[in-house]
Amino acid sequence: MRGQAARVVLFVALLSVLAADVSVGCGSHAYVYGPVEQKYTSVIGEVDKTIMVGGQTYQVPASFFSAISVGDTVKFNGTKWSIVKTADGRPVPAQYAP
């Protein structure tokens, strides 16, 4: 019985480590890629600029927020946002090129 309890504790500890690894990888600092579905601010005039990509919301810098449009394909590599493709076929601005 004692060995079985130790196995259960070890199994639960292993599952906890794996679950923590998955949840950290899926957090707000994970890689993001896809078309912008929505753009909005929490309050008009606030610095809180938010976009929706793949059904998830992400806060972005104000300069990036003003440079993108709904339908643009964007990516986030964990540190920097960039425009991959514009919705209307315009060339990607040089400062936001991947």
C-alpha cells in the first residue's frame, strides 16, 4: 500500500509539471500568428490598445495598433509584433516587416 501511495504522489507531481509547462507556453507571451479579427480600446483615449487574433485578445503597443487594420495578418514572436501581410494587398511598411 505504501509503494502505491508513493506512485500516486509521483504521478500527480509529474502531471503538475507537465500542466505548468503547457500553461506557460500558451500564455500571453507565446507565439501569435493570424489575421486581426477586431481592434478596440478599453476606454476612448486610453493607452490600452487591444486586438483579437484567433479568438484571443492581446494588448499591443499604440504605434503598432495604429499601423494595422482588421484583416491584416500579424505575428508576435514573444518580444515583437510585426505585420506579415496586409488585408488589402498594400506592401508591408518597412518598420513592421518580419
